[in-house]
Amino acid sequence: MEDLTQSVGVITDRELAVTKAVGLDEALNEIPGVKAESQAETQEVRISIRGRGLNTSFGIRSIRMLVDGIPESDSTGETSDLTGIDLDSAERLEIVKGPMAAQYGASSSGVVNVITEKGSAVPFIEAKTLFGSYGFWKNQGKLSGNYKRLNYLLNFTRTDKDGYREHENLRAYHLNSRLDLKLGERSGLTFFFRTADTASQLPGNLSAAELRADRRQASFLFKLFDAQSNITREQFGTNFNRQWGDDKSLSAMFYFRHLNFQVPVPFVFLNGQRNSFGGDVRYSFKRAVGKTKNTFTLGAELQHDHEARKDFDNNAGTKGAGVQRDETRRLYNTGLYLLDSMRITEKLDFRIGLNYSRVHVRIDDFLLTDGNDSGERLFDKLSYQFGATYHFKPAFSLYSNVSTGFDPPTITEIGRNP
């Protein structure tokens, strides 16, 4: 992080404990230039970094959301589900402010990376209960330790909350686990497994008149149709790291995620499932060019999402007989990148980067009574970055940066007919 030629922010586990942040929005608002708001308790958050991400009414846009380097965003850069993020097992949050397309590709006008804690060198078991206003009750259990070459962490939480407004109950279960296996002196393998089951009522938006009359009331339509969000997900990930001497390293990441959702909202019962997988491979090596010490990084990434959607009429919170949508969505994101970090002097660094990203969206429509809305779109771009950093002190530096972004339309913006 200290070598980046951009503004960065870090929130440590100690700071998370001091602020008693329950939701991601409470933690991120501690960073200047970052604005986060919870729309429905802790599960639906809107995030903007220096104004980017404001132009959306659904999910998170233009901000790359990661957990241990694994994307929470889909292939088009939209993050519609944050139920897999649990701050109780977070070691720190890393935030990069500004375009990062040269390293992260599409839809990375800012980056939020949640790093989970490793297993402790001293084994322990921890249990914690939190109570708060509006029916808030959270139970947490944590098991952490090590055995020979293996460090392990297992964290479980259950959260219940009635909510400030009517029709805003929340119930959420999270299970996060991490295993760090030391393969040798210079190599290691990390496994992640996460599962979440969340159910929350949605109070909906209020008009100005309704807000003045009673700001705690729920929207009439959202109560009438029993609007809610029910999401279950399971995710597996692995990360391999290998070093050769002090000048060469290889890292490889792979993940798979399965998600089911049922979200009845006014007039429609959103229903579907999504399978996602992807990976990233990068190779770094150091080489002097003249008197300049260079660290080159070559990398490739792949991300794929396959979503089967079948929406129905909403019959007071249950599936109706009428079908409103029946389609599959296939999203692909591929990228190649090259980075060069140059140490000019002990205090002056330069950084350049190139990234070619390609986003492919395909929709197959099976509900043909209103016409065939199948189609596909392709977006690609070559992004670059030039930056410099002067380190006055380890915790104080001056930077300058010129970079471009790649912000293709999200799957929600593309809609039913690409």
C-alpha cells in the first residue's frame, strides 16, 4: 500500500474495535473522501469514493469490492450483495481512492479490500454478545490457533435487529473460516470458506410528505407487497504464494461462489441463482535498468458469472402465477496487465501500468410472449497509469498520479435487451 502513487486509507482491527463498527458503512465513513450509507440495516450499503459510485440507485457501482483480494463485484463491476462481508473477522480494511483500472481493470474508480485475520499463534476461543437500540442483538463465536504448519480461524455470528423503521427486521448468519498452510520457507497456501444466510424486510422510500408525517413508517407499497431480501451464499477461495530468493515471486488466486436470492418488491418477486468463478495469476521480478531498481509485475485475470433469473408476480410476498422474466445472464471479464514500480532514490518512486480489459455480456431470453430480448454486448479498453511518490517519512509522502478508468455499463443498466 505504501508504494502506491495514490491516496490510500487503512482501518485496522484496533480501530474497528474502538469505533464498534457493526456495518461496513460505519467503518468506511472514518476515511476522508469516502461516503457510505446503509439503506437497509447492514446488508445494503451505498458507497462512493470521491464522488464515484453516486450514479446508481441499486448496489455499488464503479467501486471494486474485494475480500482478501477476491472480487465481491460481478464481471461488469456491480456489487449487488454485501452479505458475505463480516467485519468481526476482519484484520483491516484497505481503501484506494482514485482510478485503479491499470491494476484492477473494469469499474475500479476506487478499491475497498477487506483483509481477514489469520489464525493466532496462541490458540484461543472467544464468545461475545452485543446489545443495542431498536432490538439489536449480535452473538459471535471465534476459534483461532495453529497446529504445526497450519494456522486456522473460524468465526460465526448471528445478528438480529428490529430496525428504526417499520418493516425493517433483520436476521443474518455468517460463517467465515481461513486456513493458512506453510508449504515451505518461501511458499504458502491459504484457503477461505464463507457462508451467509440473511433475511431482511425492506421499508422502502418515503415521499417528503410521508417523511414529515412519520419518518419511521414504511412505504405503503413495500408493506402491501411484503418487500424483503432473502439471500444465501457459499464461497470457496484459495491463494497460493511462492518466492524465489528476494527478487522473484508468484501468486495465484481462485474462487467459486454460489448465491440464491428471493427479493419480493412491489409488483414483482425477484428470484434466481448465480454461480461465479474466477482467478488471478501474477508474476513479479526485480531487475535493475541502469541505476533504477525496477519491480515488474505481469498478471492475468478472469471472472465469470452465470445467473439464472425467473421473476414472478408478487402475491403479498409470495410467488404469483405470472412469470415476468425468464432468462440467463452470462458475464465475462478478462484482463492482462503490466506494472513497473521504479525506485529512483531511497525516497522517490515512479510507477507505470498498462491494463487491457474486456467485458462481455450475454442475455438469453426464454420468455418470448413479449418478444425476444436476447442479445450481447462487448466492451474493452486499454487503461494506463503514471505516478510518482516522494516519501518524506514512512507515514508521510507526497504523490502525483495520472490514470484512466474503464467504466462499462453494469448488467442492471444494460437491462433486458443488450
